[in-house]
Amino acid sequence: MSARPEFGGPPVLDVATVPGWSLRVLFVAIALPLVLVGVPGGPWSAIATLLVGVAVWRPRWLTAWVLLGVLVLSSLIEPGTASPRLLALIAGAHALHLIAAWMLVVPAAARLQPAVLLPSLRRFVLIQVPVQAAAVLLLVFGGGTGEPVLAVVSGLALVALVGMLLPALIRRSPR
């Protein structure tokens, strides 16, 4: 990385960048296939597609996380949730969460150095490897539909989430 001074302006860095709107394109490229295979038919597909559009248009409205809720909850109410599609939903929901967080801090008109995303991508992989392995074990050893096992695992996950968030929620504000 070297800086070459331009006459009459700031130095220009020779660093590879991509447009900030490419994060939004990546979000849509992951979200739409998940909507097509993960959301039951009827109005839910249209609602989820609308949520994808709004999440990309106005990331600050936090619509991406509403979309994640629709994806996850619709997969739970649809019969046959314990399928390989569950693996794609787990990884896709995590990827959408990550990209949505990036969209909050990277304006569409900005330039982005892909190298700054590497620590987050490394954490994504470090989290997905054991989670996908556990999901595969759940699918293989969960029995027929795996719904009782999914209920227990989701209940434990909810208890763990509340346990993690509770200290932050009851913390007093400094005076």
C-alpha cells in the first residue's frame, strides 16, 4: 500500500476497494433464496420479499432482523423442519445478520476495503463449524422428525440468550 500524492489534493492510496452497495447486493443474493425455500407460500413469501427490499433500502430501520425472525419462525411452524434445509437456514440467517450489521456502518455510496471484513468472516467460520456439526448430529441422531429434540435445543438456546442479555438489561445507567 503506497500513497501517491495527487497535485492539489489528498494522497490517493493504491488499495483495492469495492462499492458500499455491494453489501446490499450480497444481502439480497443470500436473502432471496432463503425466502424462496424457507418461507411457506401465500402472503408470507411476499411479506418476506418486501422485508428484504426495505432492509436493503433503509438499513437503519433494522428490518433485516424482522426478516430473520420471519425466516426462523416460519421454518419452525412448517412441518419437516429437521431437514438439510435447516443447515442452510442456520448459516444463511447468521450471514444475513452479519451483512445487515455491516450495512448499518457502510453507506451505499462509500468505498469499502474487503480486508476489513476478514476478522468478522473468520468469526463467522469459527462459529458456523461447531454449529453446523451440532445441527448435522441433530439431524442424524434426532430420530424421525426431530421435533422434540429441536424443542429442547431451542428452549436451551432461549434460556442461554436470556442469561446473556439479562445483565445488560438490568444494568443501571451511570449517574
